[in-house]
Amino acid sequence: MKQTEARETKQHPETDEHSSRVGNVIFVFSFMMERLLQRGASSRRCCTCSALRAWLPVLSWSPHYTLKCLQMDVLAGVTVGLTTVPQALAYAEVAGLPVQYGLYSAFMGGFIYTLLGTSKDVTLGPTAIMSLLCSSVVGGQPHRAVLLSLLCGLIQAAMALLRLGFLLDFISFPVIKGFTCAAAVTIGFGQFKNLLGLQGVRQQFFLEVYDTFDKIPEARTGDVVLGLLCLALLIMLMFMKTRLGSDDDAPAVSRAARKLVWAVATMRNALVVVAACLVAFSWDAYGHHVFTITGKTSQGLPPFRPPPTSDTTANGTVVSFGEIVEGFGGGLAVIPFMGLLESIAIAKAFASQNDYRIDANQELLAIGVTNIMGSFVSAYPVTGSFGRTAVNSQTGVCTPAGGIVTSVIVLLSLAFLMPAFYYIPKACLAAVIICAVAPMVDYRVVLQMWRIRKPDLLPFGVTFLMSFWQVQYGILGGVAVSGALLLHSAARPQIKVSDRGVLLMELSSGLSFPATEYLSHVIHTQALQASPPRSVVLDCHHVSVIDYTVISELRDLLRQFKLRQVQLVFTGLQPPVLEVLLTADLQGFRYSHSVEAALQLESENLLDDTD
């Protein structure tokens, strides 16, 4: 056993006002984009082709674009477009906004993502979760929803610039699942008032539940019948699609029939909405107003203009930019994070499925720029849609250019079909939303967490329950509980104790300052307070870093061992940790390179005292 020499080292300790003009915001973003482009170049080169391709992925795949890719992208874009239009109208209802705002939010993502996206499958647009979050923050006020899109986009682009995508890693899977399950329940139940044709139902979830059941006698027969028929048809088509098998060896007629069923089932939302719209128009034409319909919507494309930086209330009071931002509160942090989290999770899932890789920080940039540019066409915050991305992938899309076709279909709908949207029954849109969010209620994940690791049910349950109060509070609560569990595991590392003549204590994880008190307690209880006191071999092969707090506690422990005339021997020290311990000049510090050597030397009483 080596006796260490004393060493001394010196410790080095580590160390207006809101603008009301859009021009300032745009200037800041322009500066950020300039800095973003500069990061691609090395210190010796201003810009290279590889750096430009990194910031504009379209330059990587467009030179290899073929006619076959064009055909598949057009097919996928049309299919996704026919799914996007009815969903966008429905999600605007969830956001508490006029239905045209759903379409305003649905077309910018296709153009921007084609230039900046790194996944061939992802489609950006309004989603159920983002619509719910937007509703909870802006309270159905369109001007504020548009401004929220700008601010969210700036935050997301700044995160891409600063490479802060790793912050998403602090939102654990149980928190995500708790939130999505609660959001699905909240959104789905919130549509029952439209399915039943009820009026005057309050927005807060618990009040909404009470009002819905209280007003059931006021349900409109036409809305109930139409809503249930639409719901049954959507479920039937969805079930038919899941039951389609492989058609590789089937006859040509059978393959054609399966493709027809697949196409009808894939476009089920659009087909059901069109059919319901025709039914409502027919009844209305004969003077029978038996359905609650969407009503008048703004026709034509949205004007391209800066988002408003102030608002005017119903009584004429002007609300300044600062007051609006203050009113957003925690939603201004939660919405950008959830948008990034949802989209990147989707992109990673389909990249793994289809054998390609994505750049997470580039995805942040694509979403951020989409929300910024979307705010100039009256869009509210958007992100990646799992359902539409799945349709895109299943249709065989080859490149992100399929999003351009989808965006063109949305623009054509805005330009020519808005008068027809007047007759869309709200019960039909409610059925579309309920079917879209139902798969998000994943009860099996609860059983899996119970079987695999029960403590994970705590952040899941906190997130799930608090989200019924306020969705952003649910996420923050779940993250706080996950953080507490993480800190608890750091503060209470598992210590395996065995009797090998002396006590062998093996640390099963790293050693940092939150764990020092617990380690000291275990050593005192098991060794120093025993009668007689016992020597300890501390196996530290899992310890990769050590800090000053741990050093101070070890110094005190070594003094306690010396007073009781027993030994504390360290083994399995990694070189950086050993160097720190040697530098600290701990009196009585002894170490061995292996557990066996330490146990043998201790049992033979061959360890020498250190000066």
C-alpha cells in the first residue's frame, strides 16, 4: 500500500421597458439569424458549402430530386392536405378561435419546413395539444394568439441559435404521457358540448363537466344524431384501416380494393366533414335549422402584415405590449417547450422507423421560423402533428417538398371554399376532434410504469391531475416532481454493504455534494458506532467526479476513523478522482487499486499510517 505525500493547492471558485413596436422585435430576430448563419463557418472561413447545406437542408436533397419523388410527394401532399383542412378547422375550435385561424396556421409550415426541415415525414401545423395550450393562455383572443406565435417562434429560434435543445431532456417521459393523457381527456370531453349542441358551457374543466351534465336536457336532437353518426363512421373507417393486411401476394383486384379502402379511411375526416356539410346545407335550404353550424367565416387569404403588439378590449381600453406579455405568464415558457418537444419526438420516431437521422437543433430552427413567419399571416403557434406525419409517411413521401402540396391545398381552401365552411356542423367537427385525441389516452403506459418502476407514477399522476386545473401548471408540477426524484436519487445513492472481515461498501452511483450527508450517516452507523468500531473499504469505481463538499466530509470521516484507531481505505478510484484526493492532502488517506488488494492488506494489518 502506498503512502501519499501531502500536497496543497489553491481553490479557484467558479464563478425597460417592453418595446411596443414590431420593428424592434424583427431587428432582434434578424440579428439572431445573422449570428446563426455565422456559426456554420469556422474561425478561418466565413462560409462554406457544407455550412450552408447544414442551415438549408433543401440544398442537400434537391440536387437528387427525381420525377418519382415528385409523384410520391404530390400524392402524399394531397392526402395530407385533405386531412389537414378538416383538422385545422376543428383545432381552431379547441383554441377558442374562429375556424379560419386553423387554416391560417396550417399552410406556412409546409413552405418553411421544406427549406429548413431535416425529416422527410414531419408536417407542421395546428395540433390538439398546442390548441389547448393556446386556449388556456390567450382565452380565445385572436390578436393575442397571433402575437403569441411570434414570441414563441423567437424563443424557439433563439434556443436553436444557442444550442439549447438539451433542455428538453429535463422533461421526462412520465410527465409527457401524463400531460398528453390529461390533454386528450380535456379536449375530448370539451367537445361533448358541441356534440350535444349545448350553449353556455363554461371553459374551466371542472365547471365544464358540471355544466355539460347539468344541461343534457337541453341537447339538440339534430346535433346529437349527426354527431353520433359522424363518430360511428369515423371509428368504423379507422378500424377498417387498422385491419388491412399485407397485399403483396393478393390478386390485382384485391390489391386495388385494399388501396381504395386505405384511401377512403385515410381521408375519412375530409369525407365525413363534406358529407355532414351537405346534410346541413340540405336541411337549411328547406328552412329546417336543426344543426348548430360554424357560421360566417372570413373569406380569402389572410393579409401579410406584422402581428399586433397591442390590443383593444371590448370597452375600448388599449392593452399595451407589456401587459399582453405579462398576461401570457408561464404559458410563454411552456408553449415553446411543448411545441419543440412534440415535434422533435415525432421527428425522431419516424427517422428511426424509416432509417435516417435528424438534426434536433435544425428542427428547433424550422419550428421557430415557421411560428415567426406564421404570425405575419395571423397564425397561432404550431408544431409537428403525429397523425398527419403518420399519414405522410404511410403514403410514401420522399422529401419535405410534400408539405408544399399540402400548403397549396390549404391556400386553395381559404381562397375558394370558405363560403362552404359556413354549413359545417359543429357536431361533426367535435366528432373529428374526439377521434383524433382518443388514441392519446394510453392506459397501458400506467401498467408498464407500475410493473417497471413505480416511482415514475408520481410525476405522471401529478401532471395528469394538475393539468385539469391548468395545463401549464400540470407540466410545471410534473417537471418539479421529476426533478425532486432525480435529486433524491443523487442525494441517496445505493450503498451495498458486505462483511469481508472488514466492511466493504460499494457506491452504486456517483458521489456529489447532496450525497455526502447520507454517506457519512451510513459509515457512522455501520462502522464507527459499531462495537468495536470497524475498518471500511470504500469501493469508488462508479465515482467519476468529486467536489469540495465531499472532500470536506471525507476529511472529517478520516479524522473520526483515526480517533477510533480503524482504517478507511479507498479503492477503484478513477485517475481524475484520485488526483483530486491527492491534491486535497487528506490526513490518513489510503487507497488501493483493487478491492482484493485492499481487503488482503487490511486483514493482514499491513496498512501504514499516513503523515
